[in-house]
Amino acid sequence: MKKPFSTPLSKLLFAFAALPVATPIAEAAYYPDFRKPFDFSLVLANNSIDLQTGNNKHRVSLDRISIEIFTLIEPRIQFGFISGSSNLSLDNDPVSTGKSLNGYHAGLAIRSILGRNPQIGFHANYIYQETKNETTRQTTTLDWHEWTAGTFGKITLDQQLELSVGWAYHDVDARRRAAGSSNQTQNLKLATGSQGRLEIAWLDHSNGRVGLAVQRGRYQQVEFRFSRKFR
């Protein structure tokens, strides 16, 4: 009679079976408290963006629903990620006019905050976006790379009302591809320029925040933000 686990194969299978149990035990030994503080936001944004290719200008109407999560481990420099759904329309384009392109966006972000009240800060992020409209005769895809950097200053009044004024620079590099009854590829860029930004937010006493931001310029934006810090 053979002894159990006497072959190399049976020993290997046993090791893989024990791995899911051993891993949490090892992690608990090295990291007894793995819960870390973070800042969670639900963001609803309506954007109006001027893109161009050569001398042709295109107005993009873009709606995004995003989830943003930032770590709060370091008080001055915080890292986060962004993900959500996108819906847009592209004007002055024979292939895309009158169509709704739907898809997703995802990216990484960093921000730095100095001071208590008032505060000054810096933020930057990168977002990749892909939207598509597909029918039996035509498929239109818009791939989108977006870089943003900006500064801001904010002040809190009466511990509940927060006012913020800032500046932001956006760079958008997009490619529209059409396949089917019409086959075309077109590159689009954001017309250069900086955007001014104004935000007002209401703070509650349980680390919650509700904000409204308005941004003007070639990258116009109206944004509603619902945030809460978990510590």
C-alpha cells in the first residue's frame, strides 16, 4: 500500500491546496492591520471640449460617471485611480454626427495638499478612454488619451463651506476610427489653452463632502462630486 503524498505530483497538489490558507496567515503575521484610510468619490461630469484636426474644429459633448479613490496614508502626497463610464457625441464629423459613442475610461492620479486653512495644492492625472458606436453597417471608435495638471487654493468658512479657485491645463490626443460602409482614421487634438476653475462644497461632520465645480475655457466642465473619507 502506497503512502499518501508519496509522489512529487501529489506533494505539488497538496502545496497548491494549502496555499490559499497559508497566504492569509502569512499576510496577517506581517501586516496585522491591513485596513488603510482612503478618500472615495462619486463624480458626475458634463464636459464640452473643442478638438481640432488641421483647420477643422469639432465640439465634443462628453458625459462621465466616475469613481475616484485616493489613499490617505500620506497627508501631503496622495495617489489614486479613476474609473467609470463615458458617453459622447462628436460634431462636424460626417461619420460620427448624430451618433452616441459609449464606453469606459480609466486612469491614475496624484495630488498634493499643503496647509490647513487656507490650503494650496497640485493635482495631475492621466485617463485613457474608449467609446464606440456599432451597427450592422458601420463601426465608429474613438480612442482618447488625456493628461491634466493644475493648481488650486481653497479656504473653509464656518467649518462647513469650502471655496476653491484653481487653474488646470488639459492635453487630449484622440483617434477616431471608422470601419464598414465608410473607412477612415482621423487624429484629433485639444486646442491648447488653460482653464479656470471654481468650486464650492458643503462639508458635514462625518468626513462627507458634496461639491459643485465649474470650469471655463476650451475644456468646459460642470461637475458634481460626492465624497467621503474612510479612516
